[in-house]
Amino acid sequence: MKYKPTLFGITKEVAKLKEPAGAVLISGIFETALNLGTAYYGGYVTYSCGNPKCSGTFILTSRTRRPLVCLKCGEEIDWVGIATRKIKICPQCNSEYHLNDNYCPYHLPKVDLVEKEIPL
């Protein structure tokens, strides 16, 4: 089964622990600085595993290489809508179409479109 990861937020996790407002504010400042630094120095982003049994394992990923499975639970990670999107492509002319389309309108006999996942 595939699980969709969620963007990890330090502030959100600290707020869940019902820490005082000062701790939440400090974690928010720290998280903002961390996000600015990682975006500037390499584009790394931290997600947590979407598997409810996994207890939010951290998934550190870059824009160029994303893990296919979680390190802790081994379940497949569903990046569609987060890092990739699905389209349909004509295998003959490589034209792109929406997922609702089934055939390329420019070929006879009809040509079935092929679903493909591409990066955002």
C-alpha cells in the first residue's frame, strides 16, 4: 500500500505536546531559519511518513532524488501531487493530455494514450 507523506513541521509537533507559547514561538523561528537555510543550500525538504503505524519517521529528500520506500516501515511512498503529477502521453507523437483523455485525436487508427508520472 502507498502512503502519502506530509510536510514535517517542528512547530506543529511542539504544539501537539502542549508546550508553552514561548516554546512554540521559538520552534517557529527555528523552523523558519531551517527552511530558509535548506532551501538556499541545496533544496532539501523534510517530510514525515504517512503510514499511521510508522509514528512519523523523518524523510529528508532533495528535489532531484526522492526515496521510494520509508526507511522504518518499508512501505511505498506516494509522491503524486507532492513531487510529481500524472499525465497521459501519446506514444507516437509524444503529445501531452489530461488524465480524462483516452485517445490521441491526430492518429488513425486510434492510438491509446499512456499514463506517465512526471516531476512538478
